[in-house]
Amino acid sequence: MVRSMASTKGQIAARVDEDTLAQIKEIEKETRADRSEVIRRLLDEGVKQYQLKKAIGMLREGRTTVSRAAEIAGISIWDILDVMHAKKIPIPYSAEDLRRSLKLVR
């Protein structure tokens, strides 16, 4: 999935607790970015993490393919394979898949 750099932006309003607001203010200082930019970055990162978690869960449950999981997570197949390896998720590859692959190589 390729995200366009020139995307239109919507507007969101949300209430957060004081601790979260204090953390956002700290990130503003650290990054020298305004509040809107900090919140956009945090939301973007959170959405990416959510999508990856969703894709990994679907893989563990056998509800999706590796390529579809990569698409859901917005990463390459190679990257999803790295994540699967790190999380010890077996690659769904049957004996029949292996036979077909070996025929293609011959």
C-alpha cells in the first residue's frame, strides 16, 4: 500500500486526560513541533501499530495469507516475514505448496 504525500486532511477533536496531555506537551518540546503535528505523528504511529497487530493476529489464527497480512499492515512481504520470524509465527507452507514450488524450479 502506497500512501500519497498530498493527501487531504480531516479534522478530529478529542478529550484526553491530564497525564496524556502532559506527555504530549513534553513531546512537543523534545521534537520542537506544534501540538497538531505531534498528535498527527502519534496517531499515525498508533494506527500503524494497530494494523500490524491486527495482521499478526489474523496470521496466528490462520485467517489470512502472508501477502494479505503485509497489505493490511502496510509493509512489504519481506518485512512481515521478519515480524513473523521474530514472533515465532510459522509460515503457512504445506507439502503441496513445496511440491508446486519444486516443479517450478526444475
